[in-house]
Amino acid sequence: MRKFIVILMVVLIMTATLTAEEITGLQIIESVYNRPTGQDQEGDLTMTLINSRGDERVREIKQFLKDFGDMEKKIMFFLSPADVRNTSFMNWSYDEVGKDDDQWIYLPALKKVKRISSDSKSDYFMGSDFTYDDLGDRHPSSDSHIILREETVDGEDCYVVESIPKEEEYMYSRTITWIVKDKWIGKKKEFYDEDDDLLKTLTVKEVEKIKNYLIITYSEMHNVQKDHKTTMILKNIAIDTGISDNKFTERMMKRGM
């Protein structure tokens, strides 16, 4: 009887271990990547750049997104201040494995749409702490993902996942993301530079539920090496309004919203 109990306990322990290991790092990141946010979305985005002295530069942006099934398109129109007004940025993210995002920027002073090259995706976007690559939607298969541990952040249980890029020349040596269980939202993300030193941290501060979709409405990117921050606040959000496919074109970038 005692031998049976010991065997039963071993089986239960093994079952519990297997249950804990059922989900993989890749599956967690795929759940984040595939989290539904509606067929289309528009909103008013306030981007605030904050330097080490606390000085602020505020930029007002109108943003549109649309899911086309095998890709997601996003376009941003800068409304103010005057020095960036009428600038626009467009990103197309593909579900196809191995296919990089396509990105374009329109600079009104040049009256020309410029395609962002692969070599330029590590550049910082409009003086912010987000690179062009950060504004895209990195495919889960581009990295190797490992669950490091589980932690509680602001009262929410999170998986902590380390992602290491498969390509050697990628701008980050690795990232570590705290992902809220069941919600599949990255609560915090650390970016490490080529020397594996902490470069910057992205923190999601507010999430709003709109039409049963969880939408990130307030986030902050902090470049710890430069002590510079960029906050993104999204307001006046409208989802599934039937945004025209023609909104996401180079012609619209020049024309404005």
C-alpha cells in the first residue's frame, strides 16, 4: 500500500510538472502577437519626449490601423507642432514568416515619400525612444523564446519570457518581457544592446477595454543609457468603424488624413 502511495505521489508530481511545462515561450509570444484588437482602429495619439532635465516636447498624431487578414497596416499623421506637421508614417506588418515589415515616411519639406531601408530600422523615430523597428510588429518566429520564471507585477500574474533574435546583426542582443497571463499583454519589456547592457525599458501603464478588446492606452519607453523618455497616450479610440482600404497608401501619406 505504501509503495502504491509513493508511486501515486510520483505520478502526481510528474503530471503537475508537465502541466506547468505545457505552454512554451513561443506559444506565449504568439498569444501576444495574435491578441485580437478589432478589424480596424483609429485614435488620437499624444507622443511626449522628455529629456534628462525634464523638458518636454509634445507631438499630436492621428493614427489608423486595419487588419487585412494576412497583414496589418498602420498610418500616422502628425498634426502638431508646426515643425513636424503634415509628416506621416506608414507600416505594413505581414503574417508571412520571414517577411520583414514595409515602412515609409513622408517629409513635407522634401515633398517625397521615403521608404525605410532595413539598415535604417535601428534609427530612432522622430526623436523618440522608439526605433522604426519598434513601431513594427515583430513576428514570433524571428526569435527564440524561453520562459525564465513567473512573477507578479502590479497584482497581475506574469510569464517572464526572454527572446533572443535568430539573426546575428539585429539591433538588440535580447529582450525580456513580462506578459500578463490570460490577457496576453506585455506589461513590461527590457531591451538589451549589442554588449548585452540594458538599453531601455518599455512599460505599459494603462489598458482600456473597448468593445471587449484590450487596448493599450498609455505606455512609456525609457532609454536608461541616455535618461530620455517617450510616453504614448492614446485617446478617442474608435474600433470597427469600417476604415477604407485607401487610407493606407502613399497617396494618402502626401495628402494627409
